[in-house]
Amino acid sequence: DTGVSQNPRHKITKRGQNVTFRCDPISEHNRLYWYRQTLGQGPEFLTYFQNEAQLEKSRLLSDRFSAERPKGSFSTLEIQRTEQGDSAMYLCASSLTVQIQETQYFGPGTRLLVL
Amino acid sequence: GNSVTQMEGPVTLSEEAFLTINCTYTATGYPSLFWYVQYPGEGLQLLLKATKADDKGSNKGFEATYRKETTSFHLEKGSVQVSDSAVYFCALIGGSYIPTFGRGTSLIVHP
């Protein structure tokens, strides 16, 4: 068990470009969450998957954002036509649903800077 | 909806001082409560949790007790170290599986 990993750790892009982030959860975990965190704030929920099904999306997730988890293992988060306001830390977390209120384990995050 | 309120930081202490970081919550039902810690440049790490009223979570000298009557989950440590300097997040998970986090409280411990 190597924990949750995220790639890349840092991304600098120009406004209008597309970016894609990857999250590899803990291997037996069936739930995967994406969050956005800006400076001085707690993580804000974006979306989550149970296995390959995307079960909920936040209103924060505009139509420029899309997430996938095609085989119920790793997940990708794509942002199209990036804007400066997208600059943030994007966090991934995974959990094993053995009860309704499970513990989430976080990855180190991908820090995005949009110039 | 659910919400978590934490005391504003930064909290600045000398080494070996007593720490309290206040956290109160609003939620329907019986949420689980968590404290996470975030060191500079890293993701969040689970510090401790409590899943029902009067439970006490503890880890690495930190403690928090789930107080349903006051809807609180204050974090305490008897003697802080410089290495405890980090940002601490209080969070809850209710029946929707979607966690709600507080804004975080920065702790700075001086030698």
C-alpha cells in the first residue's frame, strides 16, 4: 500500500489551455473524491466516484471540468480552457466503504497555476 | 446544510505550551467528526476521528472529544512541539458521504 498518488505535482499553464491531472487511489478503495483547495481555505468538494460511477458533482464543477474513472481504479480530472480563477491545489482522496462514514485518505495534491 | 466553524488563526505558541483549537459544527443526524493536518506543501493527513457522541479520538498526543450537546470537537494537546506547526482542519461526514471541511487553523510553534 503506497497511499494515494497524484501527478503531476505542479502544473503551470497559460490561460485557455487544457490540463489533465491523474489520481491513483489506494488499490482496494472503491471511492475516489476530487477537491479544490485555495489559499487559506479548506478543501471544497468537486465530485466523487464509487467504482467507475460518478455519483455526485458539486455546483463548483463547471462544464469546463470533467472527471473520469474508467475502470474503477485511477481517475483523471480535466480542465478545459483554463482561467486564472482555476489556479488552486487539486486534491484527490480515496476510501473504502465499509460503513457510511468512512475515512478518506488524501494524496499530496496537484498545484495548478494559470498565467 | 452541514457546516464546520473553526477558530481563526494563526495560533502562535511556545514549545511545550497547551494547545486548544476550537471546532463547532452544524449537521443533521449523527455525523462522524475528523481532524486532519496539512504540513507545508503536502496533502491532508488524518490525525484523529470520532464516530459517535462522547467518543474521544486520539493520536500523537492530540485528543478531541465528540460533544453532541455543544456540537463541538475541539482539538487539544498538552505539550506542543515545533514539529506540530501545520494547518489543522476540522471536518464532518454525514449521511451524504460528502465531507464538509472547516477553513483550517494555522498553528505556529516557536522553540
